Amino acid sequence: MDYIENTYKELFLKQQSNLITVGKTSYDERIKILNRLKKAIEVTYRNDIHKALKDDLGKPKLESELTEIYAILGDIKHTKTCLHKWMRNQKVSTPVSMLGSSSYIKYESKGVCLIISPWNFPFNLTFGPLVSAIAAGNTAIIKPSEMTPNSSALMAKIVSDVFKDDEVALVEGEVETSTELLKLPFNHIFFTGSPKVGKIVMEAASKHLTSVTLELGGKSPTVIDKTANIDKAAKKIMWGKFLNAGQICICPDYVLIDQSIKSEFIQACKKWLQHFFQNNPKDSNSYGRIVTDNHFERLNSYLENAQKLNAKFEVGGKSDASSKYIEPTIISDLKPEAALLEEEIFGPILPIVTYESLDMAISYINSKERPLALYIFSKSKSNTDKIINNTRAGGTCINNTIIQYTNHNLPFGGINNSGIGKSHGFYGFEAFSNKRAVIKQHTFGVTELLFPPYTDFKEKLARLTIKWF
Ligand code: NAD
């Protein structure tokens, strides 16, 4: 352990001694670094990435392209387009009472950053934050998930190929590795993972008062009201729920539906599942697998728990441990204490909860932790506004699922239990930057009139200044 501790410390100190140099890099230099990463992902390692994702998650090739490779290349492209503007000092106005001075915000690098990533989109959720860290002029140590070993090993290779270790380094390992890394006085920690581990990270960060971005998870509700286009809702929910076999932080965790349209919705879901994955999703090359035996067991226990509580299996329910396969499954009539309604599912099982009034649906959402995503399917503006105005969520998508993640101009992140801080585009750059407040005195400053010794005249002047300026 001492050896490991010393190795990480050495790496950390190496990056620490380089942080001012990296922080001073110009727009052109940062673009050059991003281009190196781009080339590695787009060209050199593209096929290896497909293979690693297939081996780790049974990920279909097109899904790997869209949700991993394209996502990172999209981040780099957007950053390259906007970075010049983001890096510029941002002038702000200065009050008349401070006549003779001017002010601006300087976006400067935070320093040495730690990026801890999860397994569900291993490349995207590791290199995505890294793009922001580089754009903001930081050095970074990365700790990817041990659950996807092929992807982690490949990322280690990519990082050592593209970067010097005093710029960016990747450390593979399990919980002990994170624990050791978290002892170091990083300048920022960007963590993506579960709320449970997020709390551990935040506690460790508090020892050094390190700032954190926590991209967490939870149960994302999907409300369907009577006015919704049911067929379109079913199509988009079946896509968003069963992409990556439901192992997505923002996938619809459960559906809250007006009871009068439940059976029509389930019929439409069956139709779209058949269209997406044909009769047997196990044979479909468009459907993924569960990441590990432990996660398979966890999900299987939810199915057993639902069976024990006499819930109704509307679709699916079959599983196969040897191939870590769980059929796309829809379950209704669940008792409130069912594990599927209590825990974040993070797998291909969709519980359906019915409501009699929109107020009931809103109360149900508000009885749970604040979600990362809240989906609304409705044609009614007043219903949509009512749901948005009476709930809180990291993000909301109306009449679709998942796509809020893909707009670089929107901040991505949760609220409270689903996360702290935002990422993507400018918001990612901001997360990895210190907004230094700079004010410059050019000429005689009015404030000097109020310096000691204090007199009656200065007191009157202060009153006048407060009143008029
Ligand atoms: P996790 O919290 O178990 O692990 C995430 C990372 O933390 C891994 O690298 C892991 O090695 C490390 N880790 C695990 N235990 C630790 C400990 N005790 N101390 C320090 N580090 C530890 O999460 P996961 O299973 O990899 O991913 C699933 C969770 O992540 C879900 O809750 C999901 O909603 C969430 N998630 C969120 C986002 C987002 O962008 N908000 C994206 C993907 C996943």
C-alpha cells in the first residue's frame, strides 16, 4: 500500500509542478492537445474501442459510435469552436461609486484535477470531462471503472500514447485506488457515479476543501398525461429505456401514466419492442448485456421481488445468467415497497405506476429524491408547465428521452441527490475553471475619499454615495 501511495503522490507532485505551465497554455496549444486526443479516438483506436465495448458490455457497434465515439468527437468539435470565446477575459461593469476602475473575470485553470468515471459509457464519461479539463488548462489524473476492464486498459493505452504523465495520467484500479487518490489535495474532483459513492468523494474532498463536480444518478420519472401522443411516447420511451440495456443515468427509471391510457400505452410499447429487437431480443444485434454478474444478480433480485409481490409482468421477465442477459421488461401493479420503486434500476426493467390526477403524479415525484432527468409526454402546455413548476430536476425533456444530454449548449447535471455542479460545453469548461475576479484602479478612486481619519463630512459623503450610487 505504501508503494501505491507513493506512486500516486509522485504522479500528483509531478502534475502539481507543471500546473502553472499547463495553465498558461494558449488557445492554439490547447487545440493541439485536443486534436491529438481526437485523432486517437477517431482514427488510431476507433476499432479497438468498438471491440473493448463489445467485450465489456456487449455494446452494438452503432451504439458505440453514437454514444461513445461521436459523443466525444462532438465535445471536442464544440470546444474547438467556442474555446477562444470562453478563454477571453470577461468584462463586467463597474459601479459609478468606483469611478476610475474597471473589472473583468479571468477564467483560469484550477490546477491538478481528479476524474473518476463509471462503467456504463466508459469512454464518453472519461474523455468527456477530460476535454473540459484540458480546455480549461488543467492537468488531470483519471481513475476509470474496474467493471469494464477492457475499456479501462484501452483508455490507459490511449492516455499514455497521447499525453505526458505530467499533463494527463490514467490509473487503473478498484476502490482502494480511488481511496488512495482521494487522500491527495487535488484542486478539483470531477466524479461520475452513484449518489452513495458521491458522498464518500465529497467527504474526502472536504479534508482539503477541494471543489467537486458530482454527476450522480437516481430515479428519473417519466410522466405521460392523457393528451400525449401515446404511440410516439411509447417509441421514444422504449428507445431511451432499453438503449445500453437500460444502464444509463438519465434513462426513464419509471413511468407515471394516467390510468385511463395505461393499456393503450403498453400495447404500443409491445409494438415498438418488436420493431426494435424482433421476437427474441437475445438474438438481436441491437440489444446489449448487463455489465457484471453482480449487477445481473441485483437486477434479477428486483424481478424476483416483483414476482413475490404479485406484480403484473406486462412484457418480458426472462433472464439468462450465463450471458448476463435480461429481457426488456415492463411491470405494472407494483406495491410501493417493491425494490423497483425504491432503488435506482439501472437496467432494462420499466415499472409502470398509474395516477388519477396530475397532482398525484407530482406528489409522487416530490416524495422521492430530486432526479437527474424528468421526462414529460404531453400536448398540453398548462400540464407541462404545471409539472415543471411544481418539481425540481437536473434536466427535463418534453416529448422525447435522453436528447437533453446531446445539446452542448445545455448544462448537464443533477440537483442534490442526483448531483452537484454541471458539465458539457461551456458549463464543463466553467466547472474546471476558477473565475478569478479582477479589478484595476486606473486613476484616483472615489473610495479614497472615505479613508481615515473619519470626519462628519466623510460620513455625509458615505451616506450620499450609498443613497445615489
Ligand atoms: P459507482 O459509484 O459504483 O462507481 C463510480 C466510480 O467510483 C468507479 O470508478 C469506482 O471504481 C469508484 N468507486 C466505487 N466505490 C468507491 C468508493 N467506495 N470510494 C471511492 N471510489 C469508489 O458507480 P457505477 O456503478 O460505476 O455507475 C452507476 C452509477 O453512476 C449510477 O448511479 C448512475 O446513475 C450513475 N451515473 C451518473 C452519470 C451522470 O452523468 N450523472 C453517468 C453515468 C452513471
